Amino acid sequence: MLILSCPSKLQLLEGILRKSLPQTLSVHGAVMHINRGNPAGHEVLVDSWPNFKAVLTRPHREVAKDDSNLFINMYAAFYHDLDAYRTLLQDSDAINWAQTFYILGHQDGILEASQDAAATKQVEFSPSSYFTYLNPDPNKMRTRQLDPSLRLSTLDSSHVDLLNEKWPYGGSEQSRRYLATLVRSFPNRCILDGNGLLISWGLFDPFGALAHGYTLPEYRGHGYMTAVSKVLSMHVHASGYPVYGNVALDNVHMQNINERWGSQRLSPLCHFIYHAPKTATINI
């Protein structure tokens, strides 16, 4: 196992991962962030260099101080060789198996390797899978004209409590700190009403995905989410990021919206794989 910290090597890794999109989407997004200031405090592990066979991103140990914080303790994985990834996954220097954490990735082997590792380490294992939608040209997203009383803006710290209240996984102090970090450190866009009150928003996450989009129920049906998503998507696309998001398998409404936006559903699913010591409590 090697921690890849040299800036030139990380830039080279980014280019190599880009050639393997879309299977590398989550790892590629994390590496792009690392190469642009590292706002999430992540680092990169490889089995070898330069001819690596497996890549894992993780939070720095000084960032992942809370063993129960699933909003921080998140890894992303990609492999060329599944056996090399299995070996990396079993390495206690690579994974802190005393923590509750997620691993995410767009390869079925990542799911299989986690299941085997969880059995060996005798920890809890619970996977969730999502459709991934990739938008090749967000400029083509069709939007309605906004009412002149509304304005596009960016989120600030005063909005975090509302985001935490409306997010299905929110409501805790951990989720609030996570959302505050996203608002402070990553691109976002929102719509404010004539009184400056927040009505619709979208964020960008530590793995380069569009996430946490929401419109207050009383304002739905007017295309506000599309307007927010287009402006945010064009911004991150201009910065070189692939424009993608993950949608729950049963969220047909959001799947239909993505299709109207011109996004393409990818064949590999994105797997979010939960691991925890058997005595742990889920804090989301």
C-alpha cells in the first residue's frame, strides 16, 4: 500500500482515471478535488505505482476522528485487478475497520469484495445501489424563465439549518456539520424569493457528484430545480468535472427529470456499501 501525495503523481492519476470513466466517477471526482485544494481532506491509496491495479480514496485520519460519523468516513474505490483491490481492502493500514464507514464505487466487484471482507473482519455489511446519470452537455438543459421576483444565488451559512431539516438523512449535528462544509467549500447554487428566502437548491459533493437537490413543496412544478441544476452543472462542467448524480432505484420522479435534462443512465450502478463494527449504532 502506498499513500500517493506527490502533486505531479496525483495529476497523472487524475488523467489516467479520466480515461476509465464512467467506472471511475467517484474516485476521479475525489482526486479532482484533492488536486484543487482538497476541501474534504481526502488522500489517495494505491497498491503500487505507477502501474497501479487498485485505488482507494479516504479521509485523512486527522479528519476522520469520529468513528461513528458516516458523513466523513467515506471511501471511494476503483480497480483494474479485483484481487489487488481485495488485498488493499483487507489491509488494516488502508481501512479503519474500527469505524462505521461507507465505500462507494461503480464496479460490482467492489460490492463483492466488501461482502467478503466484512465476513472476514466480522463487521456489519449493508449495500445500497443507485442509478448514475451523466449529462454530457448541461448547456442543452431546457429551463423556464424565472419570475423577476426570484433570483439565482449561492448558499451561505444561514441556510444550513434549513438544508439539514429537509435532507432525508439530516437532522443531526453530524449531518449539519457535513452540509455546512459542502456549503462553505464546494460549488452550489440556489433560488431565493423576493424576500431573500431560500426556496430551491443544489450542491456538489466530495466525490464530484451533484447532490442534495431540493425545492420546498409549495414551490414545486415551476422548473426551479432544473434552473438550479443547469447553472451548477454548467459551472462544474466548465471546471472540467463530469456532470453526474446518483438517483435511488425507486425514485422514478427524479429519474424522469434526469432524462428530460438529457442525462444518460449509465449501465454500472453506483454502490454505497455500509460497514460497521457489530456493536455500532447507525447515526444517519
